[in-house]
Amino acid sequence: MTVRGRLNARKVETAGPGKHIDGQGLMLVVQATGARSWILRYQLHGRRREAGLGRWPSVSLQRAREKAHEMRTKLADGIDPLEAVERRKAMTFRQAAEALIEAKRPGWKNVKHSLQWTSTLATHAFPVLADRDVRHIETSDVLAVLRPIWTTKPETASRLRQRIEAVLDYAAALKARTGENPARWRGHLDKLLPAPTKVRRVEHHAALDWRLMPTFWKSLQEREGTAARALSFAILTAGRSGEVRGMTWGEVDTVAGIWVVQAARMKAGREHRVPLGPEALALLGDPGEPDALVFPGEKGRPLSDMTLTAVLRRMDLPVTTHGFRSTFRDWAGETTSHAREVIEHALAHRLKDKVEASYWRGDAFTKRRVLMRDWAKFVTSEPATVTDLGEARQDRATV
């Protein structure tokens, strides 16, 4: 029910449920519970909107008229007051995640928890969601993050889903987003994805026999495109796909030939320095802004893991991007005299033996530069014979 006519203090206090017009778009809305609030209804550029001005009695009739007048003044200048408010409230997924981690940090028993949260989100969620306004994140966005690893890394994927859900719940608590959480499991994603307990854990990555690397490399270099370059770079550096796809120019020193992957982007949660030889540097192209991706996808977004996999599929090669780390380890262990510890450092692995690790407190960077130089020399060498790559497949343990 709508009551027409200008309001006064008595009418505001005693008005029944409905919308009570004061004039010039200002009205008092009374709920069935008796709660009262002010809204200003307006139209700009053909678009009808309603702006909330606060609850009565915290906002009196006089104050509501003053606020309405201030908004109408902005409207007269073509400024939408609601858009200004929304911009102030806007929060990206990265901002929400970082704020949530800081809020939780005092309650965590050790720093490992924050590193795990940061690493998981940075590796898998940020490439897709980092700069997205939390208000606009939908189910399709969450699935774009989860599906690539749901069956290959079920435990990681399950934890990732829970953390995305927590970030979006946190944003909702701050009034930065509304509506159902698109990362919730029960009654939502459980209808779209197989239960984690039903997914067979994948323990191995298909890897290329190291003896076939020169032949494969020659074939790979005949392919054009960012994905082929990114795959080539991952092979030469023995890097993980996510580390390479999320690589920015700010992480690269082309003069010194060093790529520094921040701890937040590393699986082990600690900074990793990677030596870059001339072959790897040649794949980088012209330097961009520090925050710009070295291997950008469409519209400057990170490449997906499936984009690199697609390169291998088009080559009709039944191996995985990650499997080339196994190829590197097999080559280094079987054909070189480089210390095992140096090889493990090159793969950014923690040494499991604590006594052994105590003797290797550094990252063996100088020795790793020699190792990676030898690897690049082998990979780019002229193939001894022509081999059918499609039949050259091995299953290697996850690296």
C-alpha cells in the first residue's frame, strides 16, 4: 500500500507497512515487523534505481531529506551516487583472500597454515580469480579453477574448494558480495563434480623417455604460439606448469639470468631461484611491466594448464606437462655426475633426510646453473635418430 503526500515526524513514527512517499523520489519503507528505512528512487540514463539512505530512527526525516538532496545534486551532474558507493565497496578475490588469511593468522598454531593457504590459492585460484570482483564470481568461475585438478589432485582440489568457499563467505560477511556461495559443496557443486572420496588418486604422470627429448624438442620448436613457448620454457627450467603460467616480468632478471618465484606461488611455500640460460631467455620475448604475465593468454589472462596440455595432444603425444620434470630427473640421475641434492634443489624439492638437509642449507644455485646449462645443451642437441614419439611413453612417479 502506498500513501501519497508529504511526511512529517508523526507520520513517520506511526505509518503502517508499505511505501510512504515524501516527494522527489524519497520514500519511507515500513516492513511488516515495523522496521523503517529510507530509500531514494531515481532514474539516470534510462535506468531505474533505488538507493538506501539508512534506517529510522538513526536517520531522521530531516536527515533523510538532506541525504536525498545531496544525491539529487550528483544526479543533476550526471553522477550515479550508487555506482560511487559500489566502487568503494568493490573487493577483488585476491584482496578478500589476503584479508581472510591475515584475520585467521593469529589463530593458527604455526606459519605453515598461512603458507599452505597462500600457496594453494596463489597456484590454482589466483590465475583465474585474483582480479575478479567477488560480487561477480559465479559457479562457472569456481569450476574453471577446480576441474583441471579435481581428478588428478583430489585432496588439493578439495582443500582448494573449501578455501575458495571461505574467502567468498568472508567477503559476504564484509557486505562485499551477496547471494549464495558458488563454491559451496552440499546441494550445489556435489551435483556438478564427483565426490572427492570417489575420485581415484592419480599417482603418476606420463613422462617422455629422456633419450627422446632432442627429437621431441625439435618438433616442439616447429610450433608457434604462447602455449608452445611456455611449455618449452617449463621444460628447460624443470618448472611446474602453474609456476610458469603465473610468471610475471617482475620475477625475471634478464641481465643476471635469474627467475625468482615467490614463496606464495611455490608448492613448498618458499622462494625458489631458477637459473636462466640463453636458450630459456630467448623464449621470453620483449620485457613488459612488472605485473604483466610473461606468457599471457587471451585478454592478458593466465594460460590454463589445459592450454599447455593441448599442445601435447596436437602432437599426438600421450605425456603430461608435469611429466617432463620426471624426464629431467631421469636424465640427470642416469647420465650426469651432478649431485642428487643439486638435482632435487633444481626441482624445488625439500630434502627428506634432515641430516642431509643440514649440510645443504643454501639452494646450490651456482651448481644448479651448471646443471641447467647441461640440460639445455642436451635438450636442444641434434637428434641422433628419427623416433616415433607417439610410442615413446613412460609412467613416472609424480615429481
